[in-house]
Amino acid sequence: MTDDRARRGYRTGSATSCVVALVTGALLLLTAPSTPAAPGAGGDPAAARHTADRGGRTWVGTWSTTPTAVPASDGTVFEDQTVRQTVHTSVGGDRVRIRLSNEFGDRPLVVGEARIARRAGGGSTTRIDPRTDRPLTFGGRASTTVPAGAPALSDPVDLAVPAGSDLVVSIHLPERTPGSTVHAFAFQHNHAAPGNVTGAADIEPTATFDRWYFLTGVSVSARRGAGDSAVVAFGDSITDGSDTGVNANHRWPDFLAQRLRSARGPHARGVLNQGVSGNRLLHDPNPPAGSGAEGYAAYFGQSALRRFDRDVAAQPGAEHVVVLLGVNDLGHPGTTAPASEKVTAEDIIGAHRQIIARAHERGLKAYGGTILPFKGDTFGFHSAENEAARQAVNRWIRTGGEYDGVIDFDAALRDPSDPRRLDPRYDSGDHLHPNDAGAEAMAAAVPLHLLR
């Protein structure tokens, strides 16, 4: 991923420095209720999802990310190192737990110690507030071993977690640990340091990277929280935050979380970012043999249809999903994927229908986001044929009546003088990804009444 050609080829996240590579995976089988559904629940999926745990607590996701595999060229290895990572909360609580994953690992993941604290300061600082430092346990033990292909959920810990704050999770990896699963485009600087420094107020990092390793979710509970729930943003690089400011939390789901907090509704709403740079609805990564894409396509993640159950349906407290996918299905064939994987508008609509059906089966409300314009993009996505397909998909989203609501991102960000292009005010410069102002405009386009 240091290859500029590679960065421009996927462009589902032009991150800053990627000094280390990735690590984790995350099967999110973490939201299964600890107790049976309350009498009268009638097997309703939404009711089951909000069943309290044995302590009478309802858990809601405050932050999440999607894990992916890594390409063969990614040789990152940790050994007797602490990985210290920062996440930005969307909803607050007074108890917290984390989700780790070894989903794409081929061997057990040994965690020697893990701790969580609130961050002291902003930007890319590694400092924590020692008064908030808490050890994390797994089944009552300070260390845990996560089997290959599995997740691990920590025990709950008491910690006041404000909405819109930064948490720091420190994980000690005592054994040789390949970075086999990761979220490659964090738009957040994270760090590694020698030895077990999980409890240090500050660390001296020997590596800085723009990725999340092993950590795939943070959830909270609150005494008030019976009506709290989460909104899942299910998308590609535009949702992931590509070309927005690093360490700024300017992805459009971050701006949406700000709007929801300011709206002060009767219940808190977490916002969970399940965007993956390069992600497609219908196909897993499949770089053409011998192409530069072999060095980065694995970071694009499994297809949306394949990852839906893990990344959307299994999220703690999920009630709503906003779907913004399809541009890579149009643009990747013939660029970073074989031309034989070319899809039609009907293919994309069929995939959206599957997402709607599966969301409704789980008791989720599903909202369709229209595909943004990309005329003149620097990746070779645009053509008259792809533009016609985009228009057909957007027309169906707007008028088909199959989604529970429509979020017209296209109308909010297109250039009034040429609706096939991004408005220059919102263009990051590649004519495909919005800049920070564009991400804020996307969040402003979400009708909040849909999420009440």
C-alpha cells in the first residue's frame, strides 16, 4: 500500500502513512442476547436484539469497523508489542465492552493484556487519562486466546463514556502475531510500541499506522438506555471516509452522529460505520492476475451480500441501516477486477432487494442512499454505460417504494450545472470521493425523522 499506483487504483481510502500492516478479523457474533426474550416478544427480531443481559443492561454499538483479509504481500508481524488504537464514540454510556476478532487469522490470536481508557488531548496523541484507565477481562481473565476465524467479546467494565469522545484501547501481543486481519483505512493514526505498555499514560511509538488491528467494535450500556439503538452505515469508501481529514472524524457517519446528538431525541442513537474502501455488493475482491491490484484488493473486504449478517444484523442494538453501495460494482470490472464481473443495473437492484429482505427479516428498517455522480473520475469508472446504470439504480431507489425511506445523496452533492459530476464545493479532487464539506453535506441530507 505504499505504491501510489495501488492507492489510486482502489481509491476507497487514500490514507496517510501505512507504516505497519493489518491484523485482525471480526466475526461479530457478539450481540446474541444473554437471556431469553421477554414473554410476549413473540420471536420478534427487534425485540430479541434489545433483550437485556443478565445485569438488565441493553447494549448499543458506539463504534465499529469492518475487518478484511490482507494481500499476500502484507508481511506485518507483531511480537511483544502493544498496539494502541483510538476510536471515536457516537453514543455514551456508563459501562463499556470491546470486540476483538481473529476472523482472517490462520492461527490463534494470543492477547496478553488489554485495557481501555479515555484519551487525553486530541489529534494523534497516544496519551490517556489515567483516572479512566480500566483493565479488560475475558471470562474473568486478563489474557485470552482467540481461535482462528473467531471473535472475542470482553467482559463489561464500569467507565463513563461520553458521546462524541475518544477512547483508547491498548492490546499487548506477546507472541509472534501476523497482521492477518485489519481495517486498512482508518483515517485515524494509531500506534505500536515495544513490550507491554498497555497501562502507560503515554507511550513512545515505534510505528504509526492508519489502520485498526484486531479491534472491530465497542459497545456501551446506560441506565437510561431501554430505547437506545444504533444506525448502521453500510457502504464503501465514501462511507469509510476516503479523502476526509485524518484524525478529524469527518466521515459522513461521524457528522450524522453529531446531528443526532444535537437533535436531542427521546432516545440515543449510535452510528456504526461499516464502510469498506473498494467494497462491492456482488463480488469479493478478485484482482486480475499480474495486475497491481493484487497488492491491495484484499483490503476491499468481502461482498456486501456476504458480510451483511456480520456487519449489520449482528451489531448491538441495530435498528436502522443506511445502504450506499454500487459505484464499485460499476467501476471495478475492467480496472481492479476482471471485465467478466461486469454487472447491470438490474443486477445491482437485485442485490439491494436482497439487503432489504434480509434487513426486514431481522427487524431492521432499511434506507436506500442514491449513488453519487462520478463523471470525470480519475479511476476510469465513468462511461456513458455506467452513467445510465447509475441513473437507473437511483431511479429505482427513489421511486421503487421497496426501501423504508430514501436518502438522496446524489441530489445533495451533484453539480447543478452538470448533474453527472460532483459539485466542486464537495469534490476531494478525484471527482468520486467527497471532501470534508461533502461528507457534512451527506449527513445533512439524512432526514432525521427516519431514525426516530
